[in-house]
Amino acid sequence: MIVLDKPITWFEEFLGVGYRYHDVYMNVFPLFRIKSYAHKLWKKSIDSWPDDEIKLRFIEKTSIYWFIAYCISEYNDDYIGFTKKLQLSENYIRFKNGVEKKAILRFGIYKEKTNTNNEVNIPDLELLKASKSVYDIQFLKLSDLAPGSIERECIERNTGVPHSHQV
């Protein structure tokens, strides 16, 4: 078990998580509404993460799962992680069943556009160009997490508790 010299600040104020299957490696991306905000957050956090030290965890319990992304590295001044409690979905299951030894982590921008009659919302997705390769990907059950593990502490601290984080 990893012992941290300082706590992880968990960021959970994003819309959800998207998955893309059509590239050589599957993509996973936290979704944001504002591009400039997502870009600043990426630069402040993930941009400095060494690819081989990034951890992606998907912790399942019945019909929900927690997305957890973090990096514990000597190159980081502070530890920022990303977490979100989500409903199991076909897209998540497809990602889980199809991901191999590597995934691409990016940020996505999700907007809804209206048609020319201002009636129908048309979803629009843009992926930021910045990306990281992730090799440490695990799918776990909540009941399998060790007491005191980073993942269990993240879930216990962040379940249903809204947090603010300034960028």
C-alpha cells in the first residue's frame, strides 16, 4: 500500500466520463462544458503526470461505479486526482471489455447545440488534443478494496459530498 506524505485533492466537478473506441487505443475522457476551464485544469494537473505513473481505477458496486484517475509522483508539487460516481452504462461496459494494456486519457468538451429552429438539442463533443498514455488500469469491486487504500479513502471522502476546486 502507498503511504502519502500529503493528501490528494479530489476534483469531482466535471459532467461525467466519455469513452471512444475507434482509435488504436481506447480513449477515456472526463467531460467538461467550458474548453478554457478544461484546458487550464489539464495544464495545472495532468500535464505534469508521467505516463507510466498514472492510475485509472474503475470501482464497481451493483449498478454504479466510481471513475478514479490519479498520479503519485515525485515530480508533482501537489496531488490532484479526479473522481466521479456514475451509473453503469453500455459505453462503460464496452470500454471495460475492450481495453487492453493501454488507454489514452484526454479531456472532452460536451455542449448541446440547437438546430436552426432552436428546437432540438444536438450533442456536440470535442476532445482536447493533449493526451496521456495510461498503462495502469484496474477494474475492481468496492468490496475488494483494502481499508486505507487510496481508492477506498477517495470513495469514503467523496461520496455525496460536493467540493470546490479553483483553477
